Amino acid sequence: MSRALRAAEAAAGAVRVAFGPAGRGVLIRGPAGALTITRAAVDILEAAFPPSSRPGPELVVLLQGARALHRRTGDGVKGFLLTTAALLRGLESVLEAGPGLEAAASVRVRVELGRALPAAAAPRPDPGDLAASVLATRFTPDVAAAALPAVAALLRGSDSAALLRAHLPVLCRRRRAAGRAVADSAVREGVVVDGMLRFLGDGPERRVVAVLAGDAQDDAVDVRAAVSSLLADGAVDAGRLLVVTSAVLDDASLFALRRRGAALLHAVTPEDEHFLLEWALAARSGEVAVEVRGLERSSAWLGLPGVRQLQLHAPTQQLAEQLAAATRDAVQLMCFAADNGLQPALCPGGGSLERRLHRALGGTPLGRAELLRWHQQRQAPEARGPQHDQDPVVAALATALDCLSPDTRKAVAEAVAAVPRELPPDHPRDPPLEPAALRVAVLQHALATAGTLLAARVGITAASREGAARRPS
């Protein structure tokens, strides 16, 4: 029992070291004897419980539960929080069986962790030291030296930004190693850009907060957790929020943001993120007006000093091809909407058609079922029934989707019932989202892009009609 307690506490301590306020990778020894720095859940657990240790039945159950969690949630901070919870619950059950072992085992575990991982016993670092470490991993020495005072001041923060600081950290910067970017987890909490911005577009003016993060897997999970925490806080008006991140958010987070009226710029390239962070640090005093304009070629322009236009990038070639096809379909859909009086608007929450589209695709179970039934009727025209009992928004959407390509129409209809709209933070995604759901997410981006493009070029529909009238029949 004493050995089981020590092993369980050692594993929990390793996870806390890896994902605490100043989290860092854990040095483990693999099966072949090689030393590796890792933040992978299964690797840390198997290093804490090697096969040669012959764990007792309590630890076998503990490991099985943690591995099951890993299969359902994957690596990342969210998965590790669940894993840590499982470790601590298992530890509590062991302590209940042998409470007299708690103090002695805890001392021994802390001594061993202190020898193997000196940072585990170190005090929380000074904000200035954290800022210097982060800047050194992300910027050139001259830029880091110039920005250090501002970053240290932001880290120390003020009362006015305490609420946002609790929810929206500036997360992991990148470190170049072996020619490719990897996550650096030196900062986990307490960093937020205090400066507020004014978002100027065709919609009302709004204040927003810029959230910057790396694009590694752990960072994307961190961003989703921060966004979910912010949206769950009733004191924060999501309609006054702009999320800027290089992480690629999942479609559940995108739908939640869009439905609440928040603006989003994600999958930002490292170069653009570099410009944005430098600008945000320089504009730390007072408000700054930010002009937003839609451009051609699926891009948006942010009027920030020294920041070039931010292109809408797809992270993979497959997504790039899907985005191109979905954008063409979305432009057709938006033109159809303009012809029928549903004018899109350049605003973070989308235009009237986009709001109706979101409401029809996922606002209620009725909307999803009706749209799926409509698709089944299209597959069998002879079985098509009367449409008078169909939801009017879904009926209008079905008519609008007639102008889409068959593949996109099929993907939308198949995925609307499968895409989760709002998952609780601890809800495992099992089974994972299918490729059709990915197509829906791509189409959502394309719809927003097409809406921006159409709003910026108000004459597109009229010009297309005039061109069609001039063509010989």
C-alpha cells in the first residue's frame, strides 16, 4: 500500500509540474533507456508506473481509467486535467484505505521530485522573469529587450483587467527547435493584454480583447478552454469580444462564439501573430481605433500600425481545397440571399442570413431533423411530401441550398445532426467528429468570408444581374 501511495502521488506531482502555473516538460526515461522531455499524458503515466514496478490492483484500475480518458480526450491541457482528476480520485481512495501513510509518503515523494525535478519545489517565478523567458523564446533580442518593461507591467496587471486576466491568458509562444515550431509552456496564467480596442466596421462600434496563442495541440485546447470559460461568465459581454489566435479552434467553439456574437480571427500565421503581439504591446495605453475592411481573395484588412493584411489561411492542403470550393458555394448562397432581401452585414455575428442559417442548422433539434428529412426527400423525389408543415426558416434554407454543389449540400445535410453545438467542458467527444462535420465548419468560415466580401462590394449582385442581362440568350 505504501508503494502504491508513493507511485500515485509521484504521478500526480509530475502532472502538476507539467501543467502548473509555470508548467514545463517532464524528463522521463523511455523503455529503451533514452531520456525524453514530454508533456504527453500516457508517456508520463507509463514512466511513473513502468511495467517492471508491478503495480497493485488499485494502480491497475487507476491506469486503465487514465488511458480510457486519454483515448477519449487526447493529449493537451483538457485531457491532462481529467487525467489529473482521475489520479487524485484514485489517490484519495488509497488514502482512505491507509490514512496513516499519508504524511510519510508525501515527504518522501516531495524529496524524490525535488531531486529529479528541481523546479517542482521552486517558488513561483517573478513576472519579469517569466516575461523575459517568454520573449526570449519568441522574438529577437532587440525586440525582447524593448518589449520587456511593457510585458512585465501587463503581467503584474491592474484591478480593471482582473476579470479578463482570469479567463484570457496570452498563452504559449513558439520556440524554434530542429527547424520546426514546438510549444513552449512557460506561461500558463496571469498574462493578458490590458489595452482595449475599438472595433470599427459596418456594425456598431465595440470594444474587444485580443487573445494570442500558439498553434500546437496543447495551445488549441488552452484557447478553447479559455473561450468556454469566458462565454460561461455572465459578467462578460461576448458581443464585445474579438478572439485573435493562431490556434485552429474546433467547430463547437466556433459555433458557440458565432452564436454569442463574438468576432473571431483564428488560424493566424506566425508572422501575422508576431506583428499583432508587437502592436498590442505598443498600444497598451488608452483606446485604439481599429478599422476592419473586407478584401478580395478571402482576406480581411485590420488597420493596425505596422501590421500587414491578414489573409484567411487554411492549415492544410485538404482544408485549402475545401475552403476554396465552399467559398464559391457560399458566394452563390450570399448572392441568392441578396436577391431575396436577406442582406448580409459586415459584423462579427454575421448577417441576417447567417444568423438564420445557424438557427436552422443547430438552434433546436427540430431544425436539424427537418433539414435532414428535407435531404432525404431530395434523394427520393417521388417520396417528397407536403412542405406546409416545415419550419419556415428551414424551408428558406432548403431553397437557398439548391444553388450549392451536390457535395456541399450533402455534407451539410449529413452533418447537421452530428455536430455538437455546445459541449460541457468535461464532455468527451466520442465518437470523434466525422469529415462531414469538418466540411460544415469550413462552410461556416466560407459563409462569413463571403458575407464580408459581399458587404464590402455592395454592387456584386447588381453587376452579376446586369451581366446576365447583357448575355445573348
